Amino acid sequence: MSIEARLADLGVTLPDAPAPAANYVPFVQVGDIVYISGQISNGPDGLITGKLGADMEVEAGAAAAKTCAISLLAQVKAACGGDLDRLVRVVKLTGFVNSTADFTNQPQVINGASDFLVEALGDAGRHSRSAVSAAALPLGVAVEIEGIFQIK
């Protein structure tokens, strides 16, 4: 089954790859590795903003992280010339969580992205990861995630 068919089974349609918002590129390919710039939490109604530990719960943060993972896959698809089946595996995610100084559940928030990628890609979605706190993120978003992917 193709990756896009699996995503469709999960009710996920990839958006167009988000354009960069400043002086950077959305991805860089070096050999068979693609480095995807940070993708911010963005849903059908716009940016998903909030601060974990203040005005947002872990479950909502995890849902925001999932939207970042969907955007990461959209960027991978663009890097693969539209053929997402060129994706070999997710190598690493670095997740940033907009959170208060005493909030310590960043890993549970980033699980929203990790769990989705494993559900969508199986073993190819298993990856190394960092989940860190940020005092603030661009535009007040709740989560930003960057990724490293192997393609063929």
C-alpha cells in the first residue's frame, strides 16, 4: 500500500507544502537525506497557538504536534518531486513546545507527531527524537517540529 493510500485510510490529506516565511528554504537534500525546516502547528482554522502549562492541555498540544508532522510529510513529498513513496524512513525529529517554565511534559506533546508517523509509516516512521521547551515560538504557536528524513 502506498504511503498516500495509508494516509487516506487514516483520513489525512496532505496539504500543499507550506512556503517559507523568511529567508530560508523549506528543505535541503544532501545525498539521500532531507532536512526539513521547522513546521509550525497549523490546522484547518489557522495557526494553533497557546502555551502548554498555561492555557493549553497536553492532549491539545499533542494534536498540534500531529499537524506539524503532517506538514513535515508535505515537505518530504515536495522534496521527492511529488512521490511520497520515495520516503525510506524518518530519521530524527526535534520538537519545540511553547511551555511554561514548570511544564515538564514536552515528550508527551511531541508524541502526537511521533505516534502519527509510526501509525502512518509503520517501522519507517520510528525515529530518534528530542523534545524541548521554548519560552515562546513564532507567532505564538504551540509547537514547532523540524525533521530529518531518508529518501531514495
